[in-house]
Amino acid sequence: MLGFYTNFPQNVQKIAAFSTSISNKRLQTALVETAQKLNNASLQSGEISAPSLHNCTTVFEFGIAEDDAFSFLDNQERDKLVKAVNKKTFQVMDFLCAIRYYKTEEEKKVPLRFDYYMLRFMFGKNMLGLHVFHERGPMRVVPEELVEFIINKINDAFSRKVLKPSDLS
């Protein structure tokens, strides 16, 4: 099933809840667009979290779940997802988020160990739940920072803040 990973872990590192004032259709479309825009964007590590390394560049790669696999969220997958959301909104959307790190040494990019996260977005009436599982890697970006970064990026897609922390967090 598109958007759902059958083997999503039960023991997660972070659970967050947000209230929202927009429809799930608009929220899901914004989520997909945000993840696709972040794909392969180069960011300085300080833009996401407290920098653990100097001269470190961070690159995201998002994949959308389908049964027991993930597909890279390129333009074609984005279009497929937006079309599916327009037909019927999802109750759950699972993503794989690979965070690649590169350190610049003498004008040369040196790859460092990656972080791999699984993200489960759960949609309810006027709410969004988010479960974060750190699959492997050095955890240079901790789950709390990743949640804050993604939620801020989704909020940036709107003229006002549409996701606000809930008492359930």
C-alpha cells in the first residue's frame, strides 16, 4: 500500500503531536512537496541542528514507503503521491529519511557516515502525530531536531503557522 511501511518499528525514539487548522489533504500535499524540495538540497549543519562538525554540509534524501520498500521521492513519485492524496487522503504516511554528511577539507568534500531515520506521519481530525525511529548512523541530528526542522519547513509553505505543538507531545 502506497505510503505505508509494513515493518515500521514499534520502539521509536521520538513521538510528537501537533494541532493543525488545515485539511489533511492540504497538509499531506505540503508534506510531500516539502520532502521533495529538501531532497538533495545542500544545507550547512547549523541550519538543522547545533553543528557537531565545522565545515559540514548536510544533504537529505527522502523516500516514500510502499509495503516493504521505499521509493526515492523524485518528481514522478511526488506527482503519484499528490494524485493519490487528491483522490483520498492517507491515514498514515511513512518516509525514509537519509541524512548524508560531508566535511570540507582542503576544498574537497569528504563523505561521513549517514543517518537513517524512519518517519511515520499519522493524520487525524485537526491533528498530526509523528513517530521517529533512528535506524542507524552517528545521530548527528537528533530526533527532536529533525522533527522541529521538518515541521518548520512545512509551516514555511504557508503564510501562517499551520502546525503547532499539541499537549500530547
